[in-house]
Amino acid sequence: MTQPTDIQDLGTVLYQVHDGVAILTLNRPDRMNTLGGTMKPDLARAFFDLARNDANVRAVLITGSGDRAFCAGADIKERATGQITGTDYFFAQRYTHDLFRDIEDFEKPVVAAINGVALGGGLELALCCDIRIAADSARFGLPELKLGVIPAAGGTQRLPRLIGEARAKDLILSSDLIDAVTALRHGIVTRVFPPAELMTHATALARRLAEHPPLAVRFAKRAINRGMQTDLDSGLEFERYAAAMLIDSEDRKEGMRAFVEKRKPIFKGR
């Protein structure tokens, strides 16, 4: 195990690397880690300037500061005082869509450790992560309709794809919050733990992902993402493409040799 790097304070996100995992902590606990202030550009810097360009980082773990919130979505206090036209909003929201899409397509696996409420944009951010696990005290919801708006950071698109149209409409149109057990049953999260154990399990999971061959992880993730957006035949064609790209890789040869030699492989991402 390697020693963790010093924590970098990016403004509203804390960044640290340990054992091949970049740990991103949304850090506005006094505002329920809402996506206000510089949170979005800070997230972009953490993912695309730091984690992407660090060869030692092979997985990302994102969580929230404190024990109340993973992320409570938009900072309503900030937005309530602002004025924006529909046209300006349409183009401004493209930044959020692009940021979340880039996180969804990030070439390294991303784990969300949901330690408290994940509401509105907070849940929409979590939906961009590859694997979501939660504390049993966490709550989830897209309550935007109560404010006269809709989930507009991908919630109306990603949630139905994940849990089905009927359940997504139930959650969005009712604006109800659900608990972690219900989120587990719906498939929003895949594992639930007591709050005190969440980060232990989350970091262990992220470290396991970080030990896998980077190229295979990247292509497997992309094949799944692309396949979910297209028909079966097109998805299978991309799967063949991805497999063909890996067949001559050093990592595949190393994995095969290590299996035969009954040793732990050393993957280099080549």
C-alpha cells in the first residue's frame, strides 16, 4: 500500500490520491454540499486536470463531506436571487450536461459513496458514476417539481434508463424521497452499509477496481455505456471492436502469463 498524498483543497472539492484511487470529497458541508459556488469547475479540475493526467490514478471515489449529505443538488439560495432568461438558461445548462456526460464517460472507473442525502443534481451526479453504494441512512430523490422546475442535469434521461420508465416517473412526478433500502431494491445503488462502514467498503471496492488492467476496464466501461444507447447489433459490434483492440495489448499478455504462472499480474495500461 502506498502512502496517501496530501489533500489538495480545490475550493469546494478536496482531492487526495491513495493506492491508485483519487478520492474526491464534495466540501460545502454548511450548504449540504450543494452544487453552487465553484463546485462544477472544481469537479472538472479534479477529474480532467488531475485524475486524468495522473498515471498512478486508476479509479476515482467521490463522496460528500460530513454525514448529512452526499450532495443536496442545486444551491437554491444562490439561484433564488438570480435572474436568467429561458434562452440563456438553455445554453448555460449545456455546461452542466457536458460536465456530467464527461464524468459518465470518464475513462477510469468512478465509485460514488453516498453518505447522506442525494437530491436533485446530487442524485443526477451520482447517476453518472459507474457504481453507487450508500450508507443505510442515505436518502434519494428528484424533488425539482415542487419548485416549479424539472430535473435538468440528466435526471429525466438517466433515471428511466437505470430503473425503468414507470419507477422513474413515480419518483420524479411525486417528488418523493426514498430510503437506501428502496434505492437498493430499485437498482439505484448496489450495496448498502452502516454509515461508519461506508468509506471502508467504498475505498476497498475502488482499490480492487484500480488493480484491474486499465485498458480492459476502459473498454468494458465504454462498451456498456455505448451499448445502453443503441440497439443490440450495434452494441455487439462495438463489443467486438473493443475486444479486438485489447487482443494484442501488453496487459492481456501479462494477465495470461500471470494466470499460467500463478502469480499476481502487473498491469501497465499498455
